[in-house]
Amino acid sequence: MPKEMKYFTSKEVSNILGVHVSSIKRWTDDGKLECIKTAGGHRKFLPEHLSDFLEQNEKKMQKANLFPIEKESDLETSYHIIKGDYQYLSDQIYELALEQNRERIQKILNGLYLGQHPLHRIYDKVITPTLHRIGNKWESQELSIVEEHFASQTIRDSLIRLQGSINVPSEKRGTAFCLNFSSELHDIAIKMVDHILEEHGYEVLFSGQITPLFNIEHIFNKIHIDRVYVSSTYIQDINMIQFEISYLFDQCQKHGAELYVGGAGFDRLDTDHPAIHSRLHTFEDVAATCQDDLSD
């Protein structure tokens, strides 16, 4: 085969079409689905093989479960989802975010999730690089502030829609509180933390951006909170935020809640305090905090 030719295996095609792999083998044997057979007898499928098959079998198209197949370009997206080509998908989501195409971004995210890509990997390898690229384009004045807001909000909205597809265990392991500081306007990162915690069985209290920390003591008094996650992207008034985090330190210690912090904003804060369980740098780190809990 030509070096650049993209193909799917029988298992990958079964994932795309939402059927058992035996159905794929039967359809190829019956001549309904074209394929290329290697010298070893393995079936390889080109995008046009699937495109032709779906055009002739509209009912099969409705079962496509990784990424809805409506046109041939959708097969290209399915190919990269299955192969885990995160750079390609990040580039695609970046362009879609600029177009404010929430529906298409959500389909890609759903496809990745249904394709058994871990949430933390989707967020670390696809969403985070996309958000950094948007931020860098704004800083270099290649995007206006309005365009940056449009793109970021499109991704945020798509992530919120994804939440409905996440498998959430019915049995809860504890309660987690996710928040930003009172002046923080960026809550996309903490929303992704929310998703990961929910998937791992935590009841999540999500207050998101602009949380007035001096009003949270009554929350600790009313609800037993096992752990607190705080994200900070940018700090304008460092003295005020240092005062807020010190107050949060005291509340977490007083009520026995583990505190996890992450984001570039914490590079400017004094976080040398026993209340902090760990500093998180990636969403894989967030997922690891849930695994640590299981091993305790």
C-alpha cells in the first residue's frame, strides 16, 4: 500500500459502525463491504470503502457510534479518533472553535470518549493545547479579545454538553468542591476537573469562576467536603488572592478536607502549607488523585 494511505482494521470499522466485528467479516464475505486483504489474510478498509458502504446502507449509517458519518470527511475524523491522533484533532477543534461550531466539537469529544480515550488524556492532549493556542494567538494580537472569548466559550459550551455523556457511578466515594478565586474569570480548567471527579464517583459541588471564598465557611459547616480543587489561571491582585488562599487553608484544615491546587496562577502564590495535599500540573494528575484515594 502507498505509504500515506490510511486504512481501518475490521475492529476499527466495527467500532465506527457500532456492530460486532463478525458482522464486518460477513459483509465483506458477501461482497457488501469492500476491503483489501493482505497476504496474511487480514482485512484492511480504506475510507472510500466505508463511504460507499454507508451511501448504500443508510440504516447502518444511523448506528455509527464513534462519530456520526454524514459525509466522507467524517471518515477522516473517525480515522484520527480511532488512531488517537490528538494533534490533528486539536487543530480541528481550534478551527471549529473560531467558527463557533459547538455541535461539531461536541461530536469529536463524544467520539473520543466513546472510543475509550480517557477523559484526562482528551483534556491534556486535545483541549489544553487548543486553549493555549487560542490564548497565544490573542497575546500576539492575531485574535481580537472578542474572537478569543468566542472561541473559548465555544469550547466551554461543548465541554458542558459532553458532561451528559460521561458515565457517572451511582455509588459515591465522597464529596468534592471545585472552585476558582473571586477574581478568576477562567473556569474551563476547573470544569474539566469536575468531569474527571464525577467519572471517578465523586459528588461534585461546582461553583466555578468568581467564587467569594470568604462566604464558604457555612458550606463546610452544612456539608461534609472530603476534598477541594482550586484552579487559577491569572492573578491580578496577588495580595487579595494570597489572603483568600490562606483563608481556604484554614477552612480545609479545620474541616479535614484535602486541598488540591493547579494552574499558572499558583506560581505567584505562597503555597507552602500542610493543607495542600498536592499541586496538580495536568489532568492526568487530577485522575491520579482519585487513584490515590482508592489505594489509601
